Amino acid sequence: MDYTATIKDEQGREFVTGTSDGKGMPKWDFYTGDGGPFRELLEQAYEEGLYSTGSIGLVRDMVYAMTRLADELDGYELDVPAVTNKKTEDEARKEIDSLPDGAVF
């Protein structure tokens, strides 16, 4: 299954959509051009991962990268569908459950 998230402007026009199956680099679809420096920011944030230790290829890493880009853009916001949000929560829960007793998260 593919999971998506979209950055939109204040008028609801789509700027970029990210699509991930949770098994590697997401696909970035810009609605004008190739994204240039915005694509670079997404890719860099994705590769760094949520904890700046490297992405492990999860949907949450895509959403994290898109959150970073949306924060940089005035008048834009990230729209995360419920199914994608649930997937990121499930990934986080799985990671927490895999930690040994006493680990700090």
C-alpha cells in the first residue's frame, strides 16, 4: 500500500505530494517543475531521518521531511490523510515496542 502527504498553499493548491510504501525513498511529485531546491531539502531531511541518524525508510521519515519543508514555506501547510497518519503512529509504536526495558526514547 502507498501512503501520501501533500503540501498545499493557503488557497488549497497542491505544491508537492510525497508517496511512500514504507520500504525506501519516497517519490516526490511537484506540481510545477522538478522542485529544485525544495526537492533537495526534502531529500536531505528524509536521508537524515527523524533523529538525524539516517532514515530507516519508513513513512514517518517522509512525513518528517515534508514537515520540515512546510515549516520553511510561508503560507503552506502539510495535509496528512488519516491512513498515512495511522501508519506513522503504527511505525512509532512498533519502534517503541522493540526497545529493551529501560531504554530512553
